[in-house]
Amino acid sequence: MASMDTATATMNTGPLSDRAGVRPLALVDRDELAARLGVSERFVRRLVEERRIPYLKLGRFVRFDPVEIDRWLMSQRVEPRSAVVALRRHRR
């Protein structure tokens, strides 16, 4: 019986579990992700096809971990140029 409890505990502490290790995190599908990002479903499909966005493949289903999507979004952030650099490039 102890091995069963250990196996259950191990299953609930993977990357898709919350910090308490009790319940799995909710994954979102393509439609939900498109709505969240404010883009079309077709654009999300293209990101997946080009492997430009983190996703999980569950059989024939594609799902997204909201935590991974948040990390990916932060990695896509483009910082603004300083005003001096922008003016120099404009004058060329």
C-alpha cells in the first residue's frame, strides 16, 4: 500500500501540478489561448506548426500550460530603444 501512495504522490508533483502537489493545473486549448492572446485560432495553429510556442501533445489534442505561456510571453517581450539610439538611426 505504501508504494501506491508514493506513486500517487509522484504523479501529482510533476510539472503540471500546483505547488501543493495536490491537483493538476488546468490546461487550455487552442480556442482559449487565442482568446487570451487576442489573436486568431489560425495564428495559434501556425505558432504550433512552426514550434514557436510551448505546447503539450496529448494524443491528437494540443494543449497549453498557462504558466509556460506566461513565461513564453515574457521571453517575447521587446524592450524599447532609448531615445538617443532611435534618433541616431532615424537620421541615417
